[in-house]
Amino acid sequence: MLSAWNDIDAQKFIDRAVAAGQPEALGLRIYTSRLIGQEPDLVLHGGGNTSVKIPESEGGAIIHVKGSGWDLGDIEAPGLPAMWLEPLLTTRAIPHMSDEDMVAFLRKNLLDPNAPNPSIEALLHAYMPHAFVDHTHATATLALADQTDMQDVVKEIYGDRIGFVPYVMPGYSLSHACNDALNRDPNVDGLWLEQHGLFTFAETAKASYELMIEFVTMAEEYLAGRNIVIPGPEANDADAPAALTDALRAALTEQGSLGETPALDFRTSPSIRRYLARDNIAELSQRGTATPDHVIRIKPFSMLLSATDGAVEIKAALADFAQRYTAYFERNAAQASDEKVMLDPLPRSVFVLGVGLFGIGANASSAKIAGDLLEQTARIVNGAEDFKRFAPISEPDLFDMEYWSLEQAKLKK
């Protein structure tokens, strides 16, 4: 992966920030956030987050953190709400805080009470002492992060430059886990989050961004050294099968949960067909998502069809998916500490064996998001399976993410 940093472009963002009465550092934060967000092999559709600390501000130091629901690819200053930093740091001494209390605490410390909710990982960003912090769900790193027992491999790739953090659900607990990891070794340049993604941090925007590019490249090179090359995003190279598309849309419309006109986004490419041709695809497609927050877009598992399926077979497959999803909900909701209300039991990903996949949504935008995530997932899983075994977070952890109130708030926005 190559750095897209350009001194001339960086200066334009500095100049624009200064003209708007904003700190130069915020201009650079917007610039490198966009560089990250516009690279689909780093983040997709609101994934990842970034921050910058402004030490000399009237009233004390502040931190700008990506706002929940914002997309890094086209982020503007309002998408990086500012909070007072010092109160956030006091929470390092508080071992537990509920999701709702954390959100209320973050909002209490916003400089602008009308700003969007800061990222669920805002405290994690605050705890890192560096001025700039970047977080991605890069394709190459996920192919390795979605494995078991990878601490030694991370050490082999990065030496002492990256700290390893076992999987912890994003939010308050993850913030403390990362703070503990940094306290164990304060000299690292990044943190590897098992089954989740990668953090880098530095005192300048360019340094933090280019560390991210370097570390993702090192993951790519490690895989390439084992004859595993993950292609970049691939364009469609065939049209959707018309009869199957019409039958699937009609069956989804009949269900009613996705509105009067459910949207379908068809994808096929060499990587997708290679994924669908795997001998274990029936089981592999049910294991989970490549990074935790994808579950709110594509659900925890997929529905499989054959290219020759018609209306009868598709309706039966939808009924089977609904039954499996209801069972998944019931067994996990029974273990939850609070009452959960089941979401619609319709798939967001449909795999047509030997042909391609459909992203499903209530509208074209949500279907495209699902399609983009699934296309990346196919490439990630191919790499993960070629390396060893694709091992995402467990079903109970997936359920916690899918039915987490703070994640559901993103979709409501």
C-alpha cells in the first residue's frame, strides 16, 4: 500500500482551517482522515475513526474525535466534534461505565452541545498520549487479525513496534484494554486489535498516517511471503442473472420487512467466485463478519442459493434463514443483561453459488454498503483461509455488537 500524502494538498487543508478560524492541526486531521477514508482497503462506509488533540486551547486541552455515523472519506470539521480532554482522562481510574453513561459523559464534555455523538472509541483516543491517532479495518490486517493465537505472528511481523490487544468489545472496556497495553509498553507505534483492526499514533498527522500505511504494507508483505496475495477491490465483470434477481426481489418484497421495494446490489469478480467455490462455503459463510461493526450492515451470517433456484426454492431459503436467525436471537438474548427486541429476520447477504453475491437493503444506499462490505469480506476470507483459518469473533460477541444500543444508533442516524 502506498502513501497518498501530498504536501501541496496538506497545505490547502491547513489554509482552509486557518481561514475558518480553526487550528492547523484540525485541518491536517481532516486531510489524513480523508486519505484513510478514500482507500477502501483501509476502511469502508463509516468504519474506522481518527482524532487529534489540541493542547493549547482557551479553557484547556481539547480532543477532536470522529463523530459517530460520519464517513472519513468526506469528513468535515463538524464530523470531528471537540471535547475537553482532561475530564476524559479521569475515567482511566473508573473500571466500569455503562454504554449509556459513557455517551452521556462524552456529551457532557462536548464544547458544542449540538455536536454529533463522538465515536464509541473516543476514550481510547483520549487515553493515547499522542497528538494524532488513526484506526482502520484494513483488508490485509484483517486477514491476519481474524485468526487464533496470532500474538507470536504479530511479534514476528512488527517486533516491538506494535502492542497486541486480545479481543474486547469496542467501547469502554476496549478503551481500558488499550490503555493497559500502552502502559505495558509505552514505546509502541501502534496497537493490533485481535479480530478487529489496527491503531497507529504519532505527534504529527503525516507520521501517524504513514505508520498506518507502513504497517498495513508489512502485513501484505508477510502474506505475500507465503504466496498469499489479496487483490485490491475488484469491479463487477458480469451482470446479475435476471430471472434469479427478479425472483429474489419478489420474495423479499412479499416478506414486507424491507419495505415495498427492497434493493439488491449484485457483485461478482474473480475473488468473489473463488470465495464461493470453496469446498466449505456452506459453513464458512456462517462464521461471522470480518470486523465486529460489519454485523449491523450485513447480519451475522448469509443465505445461500443456487443459480437455478426459482421462487419456490428462494421462499424456502428465506424461511430457513428466518428460522436460523430467530434461533440465533433467542439463544443469545436469553443470556443478555437487558431485554432485546429482535430485528427483522431477513438476510442482508445472499450468495449465489458459482455466480456472485447480492447485498440486500431497504434502499439502494444500504444495499450498496452491504455489497461493498461483502466484496471486501470475500477477499479477506480468501486470504485468511489461505493463511490458516478465518476465525472472526464468536456468535455471542457478534450478537452483542448487533444488538448494542450504541451501534444501532448509527443506523437510526
